[in-house]
Amino acid sequence: MSMPLKRILLIDGAHCDRLRKVLGTSIDFTALVSMLAQEGPITLAHYHRDLRDAEEADRQQRLLDWLSHHGFDIFGDDYSETEDLPKERYGTNLVGLAIDALDMAAPGDEVLLVAGDVKLVPLVEQLIERGVAVTLVSTLHGPTSISPHDLLVSECSRLIDLHDHRDAIARA
């Protein structure tokens, strides 16, 4: 198998928050990138956040600052920009993540998708149709509310199960 032209890491921040509970540890994003980069360098790393209120923004601020400082681009609406609009509980960052993937990935590239929402199936189908490999990075060792849907897993080129790598990616 030849090396992809670009390896693009796209992270659904809400999914990472739920993965933390399933894996029993916070994710060390430096270790995660290092693990994923063993198969080739990561060209871009984008973290799509979903902040619904001031409390959640405060809770995630240190993480977002750290990610930004370590080369991750952070995307998503600031809760204060949309405070007058009704809030959806989950998935509001998925549209931005999908647009990001479609804009950046070209035939021969690989998208590493840290996510699990079945709403991403049309995105994966479109990327695969365009000749982009899609690697799902999640875990099947959690409740159905957190584990990626079977349809999403089957549409992706492959799955990296973080449960098998939790010691390597655990934050100390």
C-alpha cells in the first residue's frame, strides 16, 4: 500500500469527551498523534468542539488552549455567538467537521476520523467515493450510545480501536 498524499486528523471533541469515560482515562493528544503517526506523518490536526454553555466552555478551556498551543486547529461555534439560538445537545459540530473533511481531502489522502456518530455515514461514503481512505478512530468497547454505529464502522476503510491502545494514549 502506498503512502497517502496527506493524512488529516479530524476530531469530534464531543466524542472524545465520551471516549474518556469509556476508556477510564483522559486522552493524551500528543500520544494519540504519535500513535497514529507511526503509519505516516499527520499533515493536519483539527479539533471540532461543541460548547453549549459558559460552564462547558470553562471546563474545556485548558484543553482547548493546550491543543491550540500544540498545533491543533480548533473549530466550532463559541456558545456566546449563538446564545440566543436553541441548543442541540449533540452533533452541532459535525456539520463543520464534514465541511472541513470535504474541503481538505483529495483523492489519495487519508482522513483519520476520531468520531462515532452515525450521522457521519454520508460524509464517509462521499470521501470513499472520491478516493479518500477513511480510518475511524474510536472504540467498540463501550455502550451503544458511545461506540460507533455498525454502519459507520462498515463504511470506513478501517477501524483503530482505542481500547487496544488505551495504555499508550492515557494521560498521566
